[in-house]
Amino acid sequence: MDWASVAGLVLAIAGVLVGHTLDGGKFASLIQPAAFAIVVVGTAGATLLQSERRSFMLGLRMLRWVFFPPKSNRDKLSREIALWSLSARRDGLLSLEQYMGTKDKFIQKGLRLVIDGIQPEKLRNLLESDITAYEFSQRQAARIWESAAGYAPTIGILGAVLGLIHVMENLSDPARLGSGIAVAFVSTVYGVGLANLFFYPVGNKLKAIVSDRVAQYEILAEVFHDLATGDHTRVVDERVASLLTRH
């Protein structure tokens, strides 16, 4: 678990609640199911409307990465690259067949292209096309959280207007004015709070994770290019060093 993410979320919520309490407010006054439904459901609907269903669902699944980020396998990968380089230089490119058992589709494809003797530049172009497609789909998925952050404050204002309409309709019944006013103001709090304390941070963190994974694939593409050209092991070692310094 990424405890920094957990601590950040707790601190953000605690800051708002403590400040509200110190100002004389009550925690119960922030619990408004109607306002929560307007902001959360409305934001989800608007975000889904602008996104492809596949990107929307992938973005929701990626939320797990914020608290349980993908495990780093850079150390293991660096050792595997060293084995590939040694094996290719000692026994030829066909010897790389023994490493095809990996579960990573990108590595499988890279090794297969090297083994099949694809021209180095053609190999690089093919792998770069895969990286571009992967980056596009991942960034589109992560972007739904930025979109939600953009819609949430406006929908919070919409909830506030609906609350005020409810107040105006019940001016003759003072007992019902309080709930309407509460919904009006709490909707704005939910919209602005969710956007700036959750949606934006989640979107930015997911983009950082995607960028890191893309950088790793870019280094791998260069490694496969080096293997295909028969570059000296020292060149591959420099790629490995670059991979580890990004850790």
C-alpha cells in the first residue's frame, strides 16, 4: 500500500473537518445525502457522457493504483536484460527463445521480433507504435478523473441552485427552510472539495504512474534495438543503468 496517498487523503479531509469544527460548525451539518447524490452521480454521468465506456471503466479500475501502485520490477528486469544480452552475444539471437515465457506482452513481442531477425529500425518503429497506443489508452483512462474534477464544482453549484429553489418553494414553512439551505451550501462544498481534494490528485498521480511505465517500455524498446543490431554488451548495460536510475 502507498501510505503517502492514504496519509494525504486523511490529512485533506481532516483539515476541512477540523477547520469546520474550530469555526463552530457541526460535523452532522456536512452530511447531506441529497447533496452527495447530486454531485457524485451528476459528475459520474457527465464524465461517462464525454468518455468512451472502455476508457471510463479502465479509469475506475486504475483508481486502485493510487493506493496500491503496480509493483516495481526494475531490479528483476535489469537482471533479465543482462541475461538476454549475454545469451545473445554468446549463443546467438535464437537463444533468446528460452526467455519467451514472460507474461509481459510487450517483452514477448520484443523478443519475438529480435529472434525473427526483423531489421532494427523496423523493430523500433513497431515497438514505438505499441508504446504510443498503450500510452494513449492509459492517459485517456486517467483523464476521466481530471474531467470529473472539472465537472464537480459546477454540478455542486447546480445542487446549490436546486437547494435554493427548494427554499423558495417553502418560504411559508419555516421548518423546511433549514434543510433546503443546507443542501444548497453543502452541494458546493462537496463539488469543490471532491474536485480539489480527490479527483485532481488522483488524476495527476495516475498520469505519473503511466508516465513511469511508458518510460520503462521506451528503455526496453531501445534494449531490443541494441540486441537486434548486435551492439556491445556495454551499450545494453548503459540502458540497464538508465532503467535503474528512474527507480
